Amino acid sequence: MALEITDANINEIINSGKPVVIDFWAEWCGPCRMVGPIVSELADDYEGKVIVGKMDVDENVETPTKYGIRNIPTILFFKDGQVVDKQIGATQKAVLSAKVDALL
């Protein structure tokens, strides 16, 4: 299951020493609802190796602003606390898995 990430806990998570994948989404976003189950599957597939989480952009405004999130869904891939890749818009699980594998 994907971790709930907020403005309050993001710094602790991205600086945890593990690779991090964050799905920026909103309840009203149709494509976000398509990507959501895939992100949950990634969380299960990479449990213990990668932190996979979701951030609701309606409830958290600081972080999406900081990272220039203008379209959702946007998925950011962090390594050593830095953004190393991103995926904007809905895509297939194989594409996201390849990006996660590149973090390891």
C-alpha cells in the first residue's frame, strides 16, 4: 500500500536513504484514478526497497509548488533526496516499473 505523503513529512521521507516514488494526485482527477491502482501495486512490488507514496495536491500545496507540479497525475522519482526522473500523465505499469528499477 502506498504511503500517504504530506507537506509535513516529505523531507523526512525523501531523505530516508531509500529511493522514493511520489504520485501527485487529486480525488477529482480521472487519470489519477487510473494511475492510483498501479502506484499501489508498485508499493507492494518494491516493498522494503523503495518508498512509494501519494500526495493529494488539494490538501498539500507547498510541495507541489516547490517541485513545479502543474499537471496531475505527476510522479516524481527521488534518489538521495533529489528528483532524478518524472512521469507526467497516465501511463502503463511497465513504464513506471522501468523507472523504479533505474533507481535501484
